[in-house]
Amino acid sequence: MMTENSILMSKASESLKGKWGLAIGTFVIYMMIVSIIGALIPFAHLIVGGAFQLGISIFSLSIARQQDSRVEQIFAGFNNFGRALSAFLLIFIFVLFWLLLLIIPGIIASISYSMTFFILADDDSISAMDAIKKSKQMMNGYKWKYFRLSLRFFGLALLCILTLGIGFLWLIPYQYVTYAKFYDDVKNNYLLNQQKN
């Protein structure tokens, strides 16, 4: 039984209590580094984007699970640079392929692969391609739920614009930690289904 999106958001908010400063500071540092690298070196995001995405996934999961959370976790993805790079490039190619066909298949594909970096963060032994395949399996039947969750954040993002963007300082960590909660929820259901089969 999947947890309602509203409850996942509430749980994310609970996990962030007492850690808002750390979360906001970490995401500001993360976005500044990624932006500076992208501005200074063309196409650098294709090379380091996967490592940073893995790092921010590790950080988000640690907050969602109320574990030890540290700023330096955003660099943890470089410890598995090859897997992170492979996953990032493969997802980029797959989503681009589907987008070239039609926008909607591209959106569906990106949602199918959305758990990949959380899977990599959870399992040091899984390959990039296997993580992508596992994400597709885990998201089977939950893509519409994920899309509706994303729409909630889109609505909140519109409100953040009214705050001259200041609200994004809270929204972005909140969104990532909620997605980490979503991942844990989907993962638990996936494992239960595996045991039944």
C-alpha cells in the first residue's frame, strides 16, 4: 500500500525539522558549484552532473531517513564517478531519444528513470544500467503518482516566484527530501512484491 503524496510531504517536512539550515546551505552550495562549473566549462555538466546528482541523492536520503547528514555528501558521488557518469549519460540519451519522438513519451521515460540515483545511492554494487532497469521496474504503476507529486511542487514553485525566488531556498530541499521519501515508499512496495513472487 503506497503512502499518500500529502503524507510523504508531511514526513519530509518532519525529517527536515532542525535541519533546514543544513539543507538550505547544502543545496545553495550544490547549485552554486554546478552553475559555476557549467558557466566556466561548456558541457561540463554532462561529465560531473551524474556525480553531483548521486551526491545530492545521498544527502537527501540521509535527511529523509534521519541519518547523519553532512554538506560534504554532495561530493560523495565522485567516489562512484564511473557509475554516476554512465547513469547520467544513459538517462540523458534515453530521454532525448523519447523526446525526439514525442514530448509525452519523453516525460514518461524521465519519470521511469527518476529513482536511478537513489538506487545507486543505496547500492554500491549495482551497475548504472541495472539501476536504470530497476528504476523502471519500481516505477511500474507509480508513474502517475510521481507526476501528481511533481505537480504539487510545480504549484509551490509558482508561489515561490511571488517571493522573488527566495521561497526556492526552502522548496528545493523540501522537494528532494520528499522524492527520497517517495523512493523509500516505492522501494518497500517493490521488495514486498518481490517476496510475494
